Amino acid sequence: MSRTEKEPQASCCSSHAEPEFNVKSTSSCCSEEDASTTSSCCGSDTNTREDQTETTLSSCSTGESKDEQVELVDREPKGTKTLEFKIHGMDCPSCAMTIEKHLSKNPTIQEVRVNFSTGKMQIDHSTNQNEIIKEVQRAGFDASLDSVGNQRQGTANQKKKWISTTTISGIFLALGFMGSFTSVTPGFITALYAVAILIGGFKPAKSAFYAIKSGALDMNVLMASAAIGAALIGEWFEGAMVVWLFALGNTLQNRSIERTRESIRSLINLTPSEATVKSGEQLIRKSVEEVEVNAIIVIKPGEKIPLDGEVLSGTSSINQAPITGESLPVDKQRGDTVYAGTVNESGSLEVKVTKLVEDTTIAKIIHLVEEAQEKKAPTQAFVDRFANVYTPIVFSLALLVMVVPPLFGFGSWGEWVYKGLALLVVACPCALVISTPVAIVSAIGNAAKNGVLIKGGTFLEKAGSIQGIAFDKTGTLTEGKPNVAEVISLHNNREELIGITRTIEEHSIHPIAKAITIYAEERKISAKKGENFKAIASKGAQSTINGIEYFAGNPKLFKDMEVPLNQIEERMDSLQRDGNTLIVVGTRTEVLGLIAVSDSIRDITVQSIQKLKQVGMGEMVMLTGDNDGTAKKIAAETGIDRYFAELLPEDKVAAVKKLQDEGKSVAMVGDGINDAPALATADLGIAMGGAGTDTAMETADIVLMADNLEKLPHTIRLSRRAMNIIKQNVWFSLITKLAALALIFPGFLTLWMAVLSDTGAALLVILNSMRLLRQK
């Protein structure tokens, strides 16, 4: 292993900014209720925190009541604010487009971004939030500030409202249908159908109005046109059935899609709302939002850890599965890091808080996953482009079908208008356009719950097509914590040799240097008085002790200085064949001895490599700075197919390119810091140990939160299954549409059957995608 294999390098992604969070904190002068309604005082975000703090302090100091503060903020909005809202009722990407187009016409709104996949809207505005919510309602949807409490309440209210209107519409439809078999007058039956259309179709008609006004052609326009057209040609039962089936389909779709959207947000419920804070000798229960950095909190056995922190006292086993996905608890003691949402299984702990509630690792996971779910995969982008062309073409074709045949005497107007209306319904591409995003949201949510962050649909697709994986050795395949295996002194003075080596190495952060320092400490061998410490790139280090220059490094260092190694050459070869890394110690003229260091292979590594082979991974390669003998032994023990040894950090990039030149799609697995160039060069960069370092989260395309490969096989399986489900969804959607189109013209497909085929196909696509949430 080269001495610089694990030396920190400047990350190629170091220019990435720290992720910003949409913080919804409550100021000291605001209650929780205020926080849900006041953007300036309590619903702040990172871009406006300073201004809001000044306003809050001013309000508090003047003694204004909270109601007066809210009224003041709503009356006098100052500057541009950025807020995030939860949108309720979106069941198709065209809904997002309608909201964007409608709100963009408001002069107080600078920019609006609506994402169907996550059901979120980000908006830059200079008005108050209540006006924004009203504007969204005018477009036919509901909105609430994106806070956990608001989301739960808003979703529950939304479900209740939709179920009631759909049920009432269905009752009138059923009464009309049953009345047709009795002696009730036709006019009364028509009135029942008309009421069913009005009740069930009010919301779609309202949405259709704003869609047309905004220049969008969405599903609400198509369905409303079909229902109105059916009523105009006297097909009242068909019109009522269209409305009710559409409303029922939307209800089921909304509930199903919300389950996928909320799957990752439910992680926040893993963290307790209160913490036990130690103040002197007292223990005080506080809301986690009130706990400051450096506060001391106490976690009893069986309790969930409320905030990220560092253990000050106590030992315990922590179940970290919610963060890292690790199957076994991890032992923690003084100095170790613990994460919010994990479970303290045994001993009592005192923990110093290191992060506020909005900055915890679990909060970052949620933020990064939601950000990833908003990014379109290549397949999704293609389907969206196809739908943008498909919908207007079929809409135009429907109009031609209504007009052209009867004009030339081919059948009656009523017959062809009916077929044209059915074609309008078939023109709705809902099942097709949601076939990809729902699957991607489900897969990314599943991965996050299992301790894997996938940065977007693009990387999910890439993971499914990977043919080879390149692994960094130290810290990835092995523990990354080498131990001294053997010390050989040529002058029969082991303590002197270890003391000199410790003097040189204790200034280095390299894992091998730490191993030697720990070895010396355990044997109570002190360092000598040294000076002029210096690292020698890729070779070792040096120091001056009592006026003599001493060196500790790999054999190549002494060969370059032309120091003879004849005395220990045979022993060196033997140790290297056994998989040891060698540190030669000496001066410019002679060798004093050598220290053999070995790194143990993780148990989970061998299991993970075997599982990757079982899922059909083509080739697995190890990249290491170690000598050929060590590399060969590690490869044999882990089941690696191929290895590249004696690599400098820059050589790993060349090795990855070599694999790509062989025609393989290659993933690189490393620690996210030292292997950044190789991670960036590979088709897919996978970093390990994301829970312990923000850099790993930022630099890689996929992050394994645990510091081992346990979840890598699951990630590959999940991505491949996601790709299969997306293909199933797309083909099913297209075949359903083609079958519906083929059945319209012979007259086999009625209007309500066309609606059933469209909403049914969309619902089946969603349910098929939701299977990804349950994959173990």
C-alpha cells in the first residue's frame, strides 16, 4: 500500500455548496400556532432568516401582540421571500403545469416551481402566504406550508373532502340508474344524473377552466369536455358515469401517490419531539426545537435519540438502522457520534448536542432524498416529451372525428360526436406520464429507509445498468484500521526501533502511522525528541533525531536512496506474500529494521461480494496502492475477480478509465473523500460512510450511510427492479391506449369504459410502482 493511498486530497467536487434547508423554525415570541400561519415571524427559510429575526425582535421589543404581528406582516410584505408549500390533489404532472402557469401570472410572484413527484411547490414571492394558498385554490387545488403538522392535517382534510363529494355523486348516479328500471319519469332521472355531474364534476371543471385560461391541456379539460359533450347529446348516464369514475379514480390515485410521497417524510416521525436536557443537577424536558448546540441531553435505555451529538459519558448499543440500514446494533462509548432517530438499546448516555433539529443527519437525508425525487430520469424526460406531442395530436384527432365523417354523410352527428368524446378521454396520457416518476419516488424512498441515498432518477437508472464495480481496498473492502503484525529489528533493539518510528509517524494522520503509534503507546514506548518532520509523497516520512535523519516508508523509498536491503529482502518477500504492508525504517546509509502491518477484511465484505455475484454483477475489481502480494491475497479472500495494485491516487482514475475503455459501465465504491477523482470519473460514484461525513453525501451519486457494503447488493437489486417496473408501466400504458383506440371506432368502447380504462390503467401503474416501497 502506498503511503498516500489514504492521504486526504482536494475533492473534485469541493465547489459544491453545503445544502440549504428550508427551515421552519419558531421564534421565541411566536407560538406553534403562529408558526403555521406566519411566514415572516415563524415560517422562515434560510434566505430570509436575518430579516425575519430583525422583524421579530422589533415586534417583541415594542410589546405588540402576536395577532398584531401577523396582521402587520400580512398587510406589509417586504422584499422577496422563498417558501415551500405542500400541494394537495395533484394526480398528474399536467396538474403541476397548470398551477405553475396560473401562479406565474400573479405580479407578486417572481418564480414558482411545482414538482408532481414530491407534491411540493417552491415559490419566490412578495405577497403573504394566505394569498398564495387562495391562488392555488383558484386553480382547483389546495396548499399548505410544508411543515409536518400542516401536511398531516391537510392530507386528512383533503381525503375527507374528496371521499364525500365522490360518494354523494355516486349516490345520485346509483339513484338515477335504479330509477331507470322503475316508473319514475325520464325527466326526474335526468335531473338525478345532472346533479351527479354537478357535484362530482365541480372540481374538475374548475381546474379545467384555469388550465384553459393558463394555456394548458390537462386531464381535467379532457374529462370535463367529455362529460359536457355527453350531456349535450343526451347521454346523461354516460356523462354522470364519466364524472363519477374520474372522481373515484382521482381519489384512489391521490391516496396511493400520497403514500409514496410521504414514505420518506415519515422518517421525521422517528425522532422524538422532546429531549431530556441536563441543567446543573436538574433534568428538564424540552421541545427539540428549543435545544441549543452544546446542550447536554440524557438518553435512557430504550429511548430514541432526539438530536445528533457526541457521547460524553456512558456506554450502550445503538440501533442505527433508521439512518444507516445496518442490521446489527453498534456499540457506542465516550467520543462516539450518535444520530437523531436511532434507538438506545441498553445503557444510559449523556450526549453533547452537535446539531440543531433542522441540521441533523436524518433531516439532511430527507432533504437530499426529496431533492433527488424531483430530478427527472432520462426515461421520464422522454415520456414527458412524448406525452406533450401525443395529447394535442389525439385531441385534434378527436375534433376531426366529431366533425369530418358526418359532414361527408358517414353516419349521424350524435354517433361521431360520441366516438370523438371517447377519443378525448383516451387522449389523457395520465398512466403513461406517471409510469416513471411514481416508480422512481418509490425506489428512492425505499433505498433511503434502508440507509442508501440515491441522488436522483438518473443514478437509479445507471445503477440498474452497471456491469462492473471498482472497489477501493482500504476502508472499503477492509476495516481500514491496520494493526502491527510483526516488528523486525536488525540490531536486536526493538524498543529503539519502535521509538524512532513513533517519533516519525505520530505527526501523520495516515492509518498505518496511527497503527504504529497505538502499538507503541500500548507498550509504553515513548517518542524521542525529533525535529524537521516531513512527509515524502507516496513513499513515507522523515524526521531528525539527535542530528541524524531517520526515514520510515515503503521499500521504494530506500531503493531510491540506494540504501541496500539485502539483509531483509527475503523476509520482506515472505511478509508481502502473506498480505502485509511493510514499513522500512532506517537512515540514508543503513536499514534498522522493518514493521509489518496488516488490515483485516470485514466479514460483511465477503457476504456482499457473494450477493453481488448472485444478482449477476459482471466484474468486480479492487484498486489499491498496496503491493501485488497483498492485493492478490485480499482479492482471493474477498472473491474479487481482478485487481490493480501499487496505484497512486491519480492511478485509480486511469484504472477506472481502462475498465470503461473495455466497454463496461463502471461504478466506483470509495469513502467519498480520498477517492473523489475516481468517483467522479466512474459512470456511477458510490460513497460509503455517509452518516459520518457531509463530504460523502455531497460528492457521490449514491451514498451508503453505513461504513460497509452491506446495502450495496440491495441497491443494485432495487435499481434493476425499478427499471423493470418502469418498462412494465410504459408498455402497459401504451398497450392500453392502443387497445382503447382500436375499440372506439367499431363501437365496442363506450364513454364510461374509456374513462374506466384510463383511470384504471393509471391506478394499476401506481400500485405496480408501489411494490418498490415494500422490497426488502
